[in-house]
Amino acid sequence: MNEAQHLEEKSESVAVEQRSESQEQAEQQEPGGKSGDLSAPNAAAPEAPVRKKRRKKAPPRIEDITPRPSFWPILLAVALCITVIGLDIHPIVFVLGLLLVITAIIGWGVERR
């Protein structure tokens, strides 16, 4: 029985606190009038939501979007020439050209900006 009484007292105190909180909120929202009275002269108008201004992004600089000078494209062109010449001359020259082509492609691919 003691526990039941304790629980009842606790629920009553929580209900009282909730009522007092809701009354405080109502007073803060409308300090001069009743909650449902819209005809009151000092009734507050609903506030429009505040819009945040968007910042315009600055256009990218030319230095940021253009690639840096590189020697890999020229090396790839030379390697392709060696590969094609190696088809006519000797298989060893062809394989050497292929290795240079693979090296140039990998080097150009992993190069950082």
C-alpha cells in the first residue's frame, strides 16, 4: 500500500509541474490576452520564418582547374612510336616500347595536380 501511495503522489506532482509549465508557456506566448482570442488589439501576429542568405560561390580560379605541365604525354608519344617501330624491326624493341607505354600511362595517371 505504501508503494501505491508513493506512486500516486509522484504522478500528482508530475501533473502539477506539467500544468504549471504549460501555463508559463502560454503566458510567454501571449502576455496580454487569452490563448484563443484573436480579436484582441494587442494579439501578436505570427512571425514569418527568417530566411538565411545564401553565399554565392566564388568561381574557380584558372590555376585550380587547369593541369600542371607534365612530361608524361610526351613520353607516352615517344613510347608509342618505339612500339610501332618495334613491330617492324625486332620483337625486343616492341616489348621495350610496350614497357615504356605502360610506364608512361601509370606515371601520368598517378601524377598529382
